Amino acid sequence: MPQEEFGEFRYYPTPKIVVDELLEDPAAWMTLFHELLHAVSEMYGLELDEGQIRTLEVALGDAFRGNPELRLFGEKI
Ligand SMILES: [Zn+2]
């Protein structure tokens, strides 16, 4: 992983997200979320560019921060 990056998504040989282990919260979680969006884009053929990924990261991150009940969403589906 290049030094200027905090995380990355690799599709081959198996899909994998890597986050810099030195990152602390909330940067570690936001990096994981950012890389998860790259993974979804690549695995589902969305072809999102970096700007679109960052927009989704900020918009969805704000939605989760502003609505704590959304954090339980994954446990309910
Ligand atoms: Zn990115």
C-alpha cells in the first residue's frame, strides 16, 4: 500500500480490503467504509470514480452520524 494511502481494495486474487493498522478511529472506520464503497463499485460493475466514492462516503457517513438508529440497521436485516 503506497504511503500516502490509508487503505485499499484489491479484487484479485480474492477480494480484500486493507486498512493501515496505525489509523485510529474515526479515521480507521471512514477508511474501511471508503474502501467498502470501492469494493461494491468494482464487484457490481458500477464504475464509480474517486469523486463519486468520496461523495457517497461523506453523504452516507453523515447519515449514520446524524441518525444513530441506522447503526443498528445491520443487526435487524
Ligand atoms: Zn478511494
